[in-house]
Amino acid sequence: MTSNSILQSVREDDFIEYWLFPTGLDRKDVSLENCDSLLEALRTEVNKLAADYCQRYIWHRDGFKVAARKGDRLQRLLLEASEVQEENKAQLPPHLYGITHYGDNVQDEWFIVSLLFHLTRRIPGLLARVVDSDGEFLLIEAAEHLPRWANPERCEDRVFVYDGELYLVGAEDQKDAFPMERVMQELNAAATRSKWIVSKNIKSCIEERTRDFPDKIEENHHRANLFVPVGVAAALKENPQLVSAAVLAFCNRDPIDLKACQAMRFFPPESCVYTSAVFTRCLYAMLVHSNYLPDRRTGWSLPLASDPNHKAHMLGLKLACGFEILASQAKSSQSLEADKGWKSYFESLKGKGYFQENIEGSQEYTRLLGIAKEYYQENRDSMRFTPKIGEEIVSILKRNDYDPDELRQQGMNLPAPDDDSWINISPEELDQMLTERYGTRHLFSLNGNTNPETFTSMVNDFLEQKSEFDGVDQDAAAAALLDVGSVKPIKPKRTKSKGKADVLNNLPQPSPLHQPIDFDPDAFGGHVKHMLDLVIPEDRWDSSDASDMSDYDEDEYDQNIEDMSPNRTAKAVKNELQTYMDQMDQELAKTAIGKSFETDLNEPNQGEGQTTRQSDVDDFDDIESFKPVNIDVNVLKNMMESYQSQIGGPGPAANLLGSMGVQLSRASSGPGGPSRPKSGNTKQTDV
């Protein structure tokens, strides 16, 4: 993102927006003379509390910052022209507004949530609202514990933080939107608060994500020792927060940035010192895993990989390149007239009627132009764009008020770096982390000997489930009470949200919408059979030449034509298909394919000395020894073989079983492979 695209770029999905409403102001107060002073006093108090709360926190991209907004017409036009207006288009009372981009570290989002709870506890009468690109993400986090009536349409713009508690405002009472003034009034009444406060389960879900703030911030930090140019050490000492911008600049480098790294004009590698820097674990992992080999002509001299200082030199090299990229993007202050971003923003304002047909140069036109310039500059500078950060770094270098010898001496007595073994996670540790984060699912466990009939019955039950728009309807009792034929299915509203919003969109719908699709699979299958029906004439297996068409007389031919009629009953179709399939099984039984299937060993043998599989025969005149295939055993056997071939990884069998809620545990195995059943009952198999 360059300075020329400031306020013009399309908003990304990694942002969180927040509003802070003082309950003592409403829309009528916009025109009051003391409105600005009241908002400014509130902003000062909020920024002071936030500075104390965030003093040890390292932001990934943007920090927490709020600006006063009165919500009048001019301010709405300024927002629309900048293309960064918030999701809520409704006119709002005077408030404080902020937006933060958290990039790859979603922890920033939950830290801001924790901060908002803290602010509402410390400032009486302060009402907070927060959303991200997915919408009401606080409810998405607690989707499994929401009441049945809660769906995305009803809950939009109804989630607030007040006095350190989370409230779901009046969504079950009415369908129309709640004016913000009414929300403020209602939350002042204790009876209303007790009615709208969320349940303990929802509250615990939010507390689970925010419980580490601010007391355990350091648990997500990583301290590393670096060998960097002396200018980098000086910049980090003055502003440790610059480490995040430098890491992002290096990891997102482009060919133009690489040219700056080859020159190293601001941070030459000739004079380097050891220093210590604190990263978030996310930033440290990004820096470690970003591969880079410096140009030899630059002057970097790296020790061998076996050298204990190799890691410090490599990390310092990467971070120094990040600082060099930032410094190279710094631009000297220039007038707005030479700023292409301002020109584009100015044209947008004129197109939206911001100047209200005032003549250029008039007193009112000049006043409006001054407001627009001030707004543009404040918003351009409030975001941590790389040119702005680069200017800060260059100013540190120009002041030259640091002592290289002192920095070099400090580098001789650095504490040992933190252990970074956490960066390598085994599959078992990942499973444990996911279990701790999302809990243990109550799954059907197949351990030891398993009945094949039970397994195939479970597969059939799963495949025969009827589904609604949002997935399989598990509440069969509630669905049975609805007359699905009398109500036209309503297509749910689609939003631009994704990711977490899918969870909220999958919440149980309120009852007239919570209905299964009116779809009869039997009728559909019958129509398909009529369309694709093919009758196989019954071969005479006792004939010496089964392919002799003279065996079919005219009556049989007419009968076959009649059988192919679409008016044939479903019973006849089933019988003929079954006869054909039985004949196919008999023919395949003597082949290698037939021998690969498990037969029903409980079928009695017709003769002594016959085996459990079909012996090699030349015809089917003698089929007493034929054993029908045991479908249940083969389904389970093939499923288990597929699962074992995946070695526990993802695949068709694991995905199907996981969708059914089946979790396979590893069977004890020795050199000979998985253990086999001890008894002779072969109708049960070992998983």
C-alpha cells in the first residue's frame, strides 16, 4: 500500500471496527457547541486508559486509535469519499470510532475486544460496539450456545458491551432495528440489562479468548538476540514497536525492495552490534521462515551454519533489510497539491456534492475545503503506512544522538535468547492444541471387534439423512411438526462474509424457516429408473450355446418388449435387477475379482469338502457351492483398508467417517501388523 492509494484502496478482510458511544449524547446534541468538547474529553480519557492497557503489547500492523465523530452530514460525506465508511450505514449519535488492521495475527482482534470490555468498566455510561469483516464475530465465537431464535439477520447491529458485560439487545422482541438512542436508554435500566445480558456459556466463550490480557501478554512474546547495523539497534532502542513494521516490510518485499536491500544505503553492514529485540511469536515465525540470501556485493558476512552465532546474524540481516526497505520508502513532506491521493479524494468529494454548490473561493467553500484537508491528513497519518514509518526511522538516523560504542558495549552483556522450540509442532501436539481450543467431540468409537452390520447400517442412516439449506437437520422431532408441503422454502440471505461468518449463518433458523427441503428421493429414483431402464433377457444357463438367439421365440420377444414399457411396476423392476445381479455374482465368483470378496461363511455348504469360495468351474450347471458375497463385511473391510492406506492422514475414508462422527483409534500392532480376532467368529472384524 503506497501513499498514493491511501483512503482509496479496497478494504481488506483483516480489520476490526469499534464504536464508543457516551450515553449522555444523542443526535440532537450534534449541533450543540459543547458536543466537540465532550467528545474530545472522552477521546482523551479513552486514549489514556488504552495507553496504560497496551503499553507492553506489540501490534502486528495497526494499533488501537479512536477519532471523534459527530455523525453529521459533512462527516458522512467525508467517509463515503474515502471509501472506508463502516458497515453500519445508519445515522449514529456522536461517538468515537476506530478501525484496526490486524494482518496475520488475529490475537490483535481479541486484544481489542478485551480493551473494550476494560474501557466500559472504567468509564461509566460508555457503550461499545465491535464487528469485523465477518460481522458479529462475538456471537460467531459462541455460536453453539446461542438461543434458537438468533440468526444473522436478527442479531445484526444488536451486540453491545456495556459496563464490562456483553448484551444481545432485544432481538427476540421485534424485527425492526433498534435506534441507538433507545439502546442507550434501555441499558440504563437494571431490569432491561438482566433481560438482555448473554448467557454464562456465551460469556465463558468470550472470556476464553480474552483471559490472557493484559496479565499474560509476555507469554506470546519471544526475545531474540540479533547482529544488526548500529542504526537498527538505535531505532529499536528508541521505539521497540518498529520491529513489527520491519518484519512485515521484509516478508512482503518485492523486486523494487530487493534493490534497496542490495544498496543498504541507510544501514550499511560495515558497523554492526549485537542487540536484543522482542517479537510476537507470529512475527518471529514469519521472520525465521522467510528465506533470503544476501547479495555478496552488499558486504554481509555470515558465519557457518554450525556457528552458535549464525542464527543471530541471519535474523539481524533480515531485520536490517526490513528497516532499509522502510527507510527507502520515506518521502519528504510535500504539499497536498502534489499528493495524487489528495487529488483523487478531492474529486470524489466534489462528485458527491460535498461543497453544496458553493462557488470556489467563497468563504463557505474555503471552510469546507479546510475541513476536508484536515480530515485527509489525519486519516492518512493515523494509519501506519510504510512511508510514514520510514520518515520516523530516517529522523532517528538524522538526529544521530546515539553512541555506537555504548550500543556495542550493551551488546556484550545480553541475556540468553528465549528457546524457540515452540516453533516446531508435531502432529500429536497440533491435535492436542486443537482439542484444547475446540474441545473433545463425542464420537462413535470403533475399537477392537466391530459388527459389520452395525457399521453399514450407520453408513446407510447417514446417507439417507434429509438435509436443509444449512446442512443435515438433526432435529427430526421439530421438523416432523412442520408441513413442508404447505410453505414455500425461503432462500436465506447471502452476505459477503466468509470464514467465521459461515458458522453464524449455520445457526438454527427460527420456525417458519427451519424446514427440510421437500424432496422425495424414492420418487426421484423411480423417475430415473424409468428413464434409464434396461431389461436384460434371462439367459438359459443350461443351453449349450447361451449366445444362440434362436432360443428366444416370438412370445418371449414380445414379453421383453412389454417388460421395457415405462408402465412396469417397481416390484418387477426390483426382481429382474436382483436376478441379473445374482447371475453376475455367479459369473464373477470364479474370477480373480470374485475371489477378492468376502463371502457369507454362515451359509451352509451343500457338499462335503467344498471351500468357502467358488471353485473353478467351466459353467454354472453346478452352483451348489456358490457362496453369496457378504456386503456388510466387504464394506467394512474396504473402508478399513482405505483408512490404513492413508496412514492416519486425510482421505476419502477418513473424511466420510469423520462426517459421520466416527473416530478410529489405532489398533495395537506388532511386527505382523494389526491384531486379529482371537475367536473364530469371522463376522466381526478388528479395526
